[in-house]
Amino acid sequence: MPTPVRAPGVDVVLDQIHHRYAGATAVESVSLDIPAGELVALLGPSGCGKTTLLRIVAGLLRQTGGAVRIGAEVVDALPTNERGAGIVFQNYALFPHMTVADNVGYGLAARGTDRNAARKRTAEMLEMVQLGHLADRLTKQLSGGQQQRVALARALAIEPRVLLLDEPFSALDKSLRLDMQIEIKRIQRAAGTTAIIVTHDQEEALGMADRVAVLSQGKLEQFAAPSAVYDTPATYFVNQFVGTANVLPATLDSLTAEGALVRLEDGTLLATRAPVDPALGPGSQVVACIRPENLRLSDTPVGALEGQVELGMPLGATIVHEIRTRSGQRLKLSEPRAPGTGPRDSGAAVWVRPASQASVTVFAAP
């Protein structure tokens, strides 16, 4: 069992953070309230501001507006080494000429920790990341996953108030990434440390984080639990960036007590119980978005779209069909594959409907 870390996590608050680089806005009025012990992912495409936010929390960059609070303290005037942040960089930044134990204990030595206490703490951290048997090995002799665990142990050894991870899996093979994601989640839970991870990988963010902050062009698009970000995206950008979605041009037909009715280009009416932007009214041009796994093949045309199978791709336990609707729209439909079955024949006539009204999300037409 991992040895519990003595320092519990603390609240981290970003209050209206704003930052500009040479006249260009990198982060615009971003506010996040992260409770103690929570792991939050900053997710978005390159240039969205996520690394800038992480550097601001770490004290490596001074924001042009807003405030950062770690625990009960506003830390804007504090240098990096006084903020209580442990940082795992993208390239791990290990010392190749030093042993695993010396790398893990480096931060403790730099802080003047008593040698015996530092040795004990280093041993605790190596036990936690399951590398105690490699304490005397040089880091350059380790695998990528082992080096990552050394970097994590070094960051946790100083008992940080918050753990910051900057694209920590980018240098790992895909087969190793999932193992390391689980490992870091396990260690972070055992340590009780508040953590912020920067990533552009949506599967990574949705799988690891307690909550996900989706960023675009420096603005916060949504901050919610992974299931909420995926099932009920707050904006069209989140809908398109996270996961895959079919997008159908439509007109908002009417608002109902439970949601709305939208009329597709072929005249089909679809009902939604997902929240609809209150600024939209009947007659507004909108898009109805449905994820492939939320489409079903139907035996009846009621509430369904008429279409034709163009092709099918078996993907292990699932099959993805591309279906062309009567209006010419192409839809992707994902369904479980029964043993011994394959895709439906190209050209087969089908009816397609949403799995539920809640699976249809509506946004203003982009």
C-alpha cells in the first residue's frame, strides 16, 4: 500500500485571470475554483491558454490581471519556490548523472532539509511510486514510464500544496499512457494533493480529472465534471472539440416546457430536453448535434430520419456506419457488434433516430 503523504491538498482559486503577450490576449477573464484534493484538467487546442494558466499558478509567469489564491493566501507576489507548488514538466527535467534517489531528494536538499529526514522522505516517495528497488540506478537508465514516476516522486517529496503537471504523457507510447494515467491518479489520490494537469488529449482529461476546464482562444468555455462536458456541452466549441458529434442544420420550431423542437432540412421534427440558449427563439437558425453512439437504427419512421448505408467499419466490439440521409447529410452511427456479425450492406435503406431527447443538443448556427 502507498504511504500516505502528510500534506493534504488545499483549495486553489483563479479569480478573473487575464494575461497579454505583446498586445495579444492569451488568457481572458478565466475564473476557476478548485477544492482541496481535486484533480482538474485544463483541456484545449494549442494556443488556447492552458499552459499560460499553469505557469501563472506556478509563479513562472506574472499575470496582467486577476489573482491566484493557494489555500488562504494570495500568492501573486510570491516567487515559485515559495508557492508550495510541485511541478512535473513535459520533459521531466531529471538529472541524468544522478541516481533515482538523488533526483527525488533534490528539492529537499535545496530547502536545507535535515539529511536523515530527507533520506526517510525520499524512501517514502520511492515506495509510493513503486521504484524503491531502483533507488541507486541512474535516471538515464530508466524507461520513459519509470522516469515519469521519478519526476512525480520528486514533485511530491517537497509536500506541495498543489501539484502541477504540464503535458506529462506526451513523450510516452500510447500503450504506456493509460497505465501511467492510472498510476498518477492512484498516487494523487493517496497523497490527497490538489492537482492541475494540462493536456490537449480529451480522453486523458475525461478519464483522469474530477472536473475539466475546456479553453478556447484564452476563454473558459466550460468547467464541469467529465460526464457533463461530454453529455451536455455548454457551447458549440465544446461539442465539436470533445468527442465526435453529428451536426444537422435546422430551424428552431418551438420552445417547450422541457426543451425545444427543431425542424431539420428534410422536415423531420426532433425534440430535445437538453438546455437551449435562452437567446434563441422560434425561427432561429440552429444546429442539432447528436453523438454517434446516441443514434439508433429504427424499425419505424416516426421521429426518425430516412437514410441509406454508405459504408460500415467494424472496430472490435463496435461497428461504425456512415449513413446518408434523404437531404444528403452524412451521419455516423456507432452500435455494439454482436459476435459473428459485420457491417450492414452498403445501399441498405434504414431509419435513424436519437436514443433519447436528452441526447440532442442545440446551438445557434455557427
